[in-house]
Amino acid sequence: GPVVRLAPGCYSINDLPATKMIYGHASKYAKSIFYTAFRTPEVSNLFAELDPHQHSVDRRKVAHMYSMTSLVQYEKYVDQTVNLLEEKLSLFAETNQPFDVPEWMRFYALDSMCEITLGKNFGFLGHGKDKLGILDKIAAMLSYSSQIGMKPHWHAPIVWLTQALRQPNPMRDIESFIAECINERKHGKTKSDRADFLAKAFTLHEENPEIFTEGNIMSLVIINIVAGGDTTAMVLSTVVYHLLKQPQILQRLLDEFDTFEKQGKMSEPVTFREAQQMPWLQAIIKEALRVHPPTGLPLWRVVPVGGAQIAGHYFPTGTQVGVNSWVLHNNKDVFGEDAAQFRPDRWLDSPERVSLMSEYLYTFGAGARTCLGKNVSLLEISKFLPQLYRKFNVVAGGDQSKPFEWETFGTWPVLQRFDCRLTPRI
């Protein structure tokens, strides 16, 4: 049926009218206390803010930093990261050495996000590994938060206990590292002649320190770093995986690249504007966003005062309800009878059909809570894929005796692992 009880007072919903009611711009369904586990008691962030009014106020302060105008300023920093990743992939191609695709996509995504946020990167690509343990800490934090979020009243005591016992706390470790980076920039220890997030944040703080506080700066950077890598990495990995499984889709993409190259519409590296004009590339990206969203759990909301009728059932005030994007993105009424299949052609259907599917594509959330970093993620995705496939042939590189299949599981985020090998294409 359309309603599944996951825990006491928590229900997963698969109903299109209810989806709009719960997540629409005029929705009265606030975020639930599930999200308090995604912050420390001292430092909040846009994602974890429960109060709709406060979220709206804080979002307006920084929305311009994620605009298309700002993306143009950030693109050159992504170019640097793309070029470095190409160099590293060339070494894999020369030695015929397999590499962990999702891991290296995370290296790329986080180094890119750090460049456009902090003006420095964590050195993932440069070192070819997570030398500082940042990725492990982010993964541990998200795993903890997505589980403790179902028992949010445990969060504050656990944070206090780990601090009292001096136990490792990934969330605090990440905050400490970010605070160090911010202080280096603030006191002139790192270059500051950049139009990145931190520069824009410092400007806002200098103009009105009471409205945009140092806490707001910290919150902005944390949400970029923690939330800014996994979605990008998963979409890139999903594309690579499905193009390996369906070579006819890859060939059509290569043909599109060759056509654009011959027409002089493909720079080195490709620009975001150029990539946006490639219909088959964008269809593949949208399909990857659909079939492998990062959130394996419902986006929890609270039934407002007065209760609500949802999908033929009454839910009292305070009940947690949510739609799991993995369920929604397989709804056949929206995405067709073949919703379980990776088929980019669906995004080249009639404008009416594409509009309907776009309306229910919840990879980046929906309504007033749509992820601000959506355009940044699409920038990183759209710029790297053309470079990968115009330069390299990509083949499966793991244990060929094992089935080359993925499994899904309920967590946040839904990470995968597989190896590939490369050979130069040109």
C-alpha cells in the first residue's frame, strides 16, 4: 500500500498528492527532530534548522552565493580540480591499474567543493588518499546522524558523553578542522584574492556582523563540506556504472561529444554552459539523479496541528511522515512502467512528460527546503563527465568472477564500491 510504518509514529508515504502537500512551497509540514542529529548542540546549519521562519531568514542571507552568477566565478576553481583528476587518471591508464571509482569521485567532489568554499582543498586528489581522515569522519557522522535521527533524544546525551570521556567525535573533529581553515583565511595566512564562498561570507560579516555572524560563516562552510560531496560523487559513479552496463548509451554519448567537438562547441576543459547544451549528457545526468539519489531514508516532516488525511489514512498532530526518494523515483505513474530501468531517453520525451518527472525528482529535496548546493553539484558533474569520456575508455576492473551488481540499503548516504580500468581514448 501507499503507507508503510517504519517505527512508532513514523510513516513512509508513497502517494503523489501527499508528496505535494508535505513538501510544497506552502507546506505546513515542518522538519522533524530527526534532523537535530545532523548538528552539534553549539553549531546549527541550514539543513538541520527546524524552524521554517528561521530557515527562510538564514537561507536568504546566502542564497546569492549559490546563484548562476556566482557559479561563473567558481567555475575556474572546478577547472583546476578537473585538470588534476585527469592527471591522476592518466597515471591509472598508463599502468593499467584498477581504481575505486566512487572513492575517486568523492576525492574530486570534496576537493572541488573545498576549493570553491575555503580556497584550499584537502589534498585528496594530490595524495591519492584521504590523508587527513576527513572522508571517514564525514561518513561516520552521516551514518551516526541517520540512525540516531530516529532516536533524536539520545543525541545530546551521546555528544555530552563522548566529550566527557574524550572519545572520538567525527562531527566535532570536522568542525575543528573547518574552524582552523577559516581562521587561517581570516588572519591572512592563506590567499584571499578569490571570489569564493568564504570571501563572500567574510564580506557579509563585515557589512553587518550582527545579522551575519561568525556562527553563520561556520554553518555555511560546514553544510558545504559535509553535504557537498556525496551527492556529486554518487551521481558520477552511477553514470559510470550504468554506461558500463549499457554500452549503447555510452556510444551515443561519445557521438554527441564528437559532434560538438567538430562544431567547435567543446572547450578544453568543457565549460558548464557547453555541457548544458548537450541533450544526451543532461538526460544521462538526470537519469542518474533519479535512479540513485543519496538519501536512502524518508525526508521526515511533522504532521501539523489538527492532524491530516494522507493517502486515505488519518495521522494525528506530531506524527512523522516522509517520502523516500528511492520509492518516489520508482513511481510508475510518473516515470513509466520501466521506472526500474536506467533509460535516459525518458528525459527526451514530450515537454509535458519531462515537466511531470522533473516535478517529482527529489534528489535535491523539494519546495522551500530544496538543497541550495544543487547548481554547484550539477556544475561539478557536468564539467567532469565530458572530460572523462572524451579522454579515456572505461572498462570494469574488479573481480570479474563476481556479479557486477549494486545493492541498495537504507542509510544516508547510499554509498557503493566498484573498480574500473582506463585506457587513453585520444
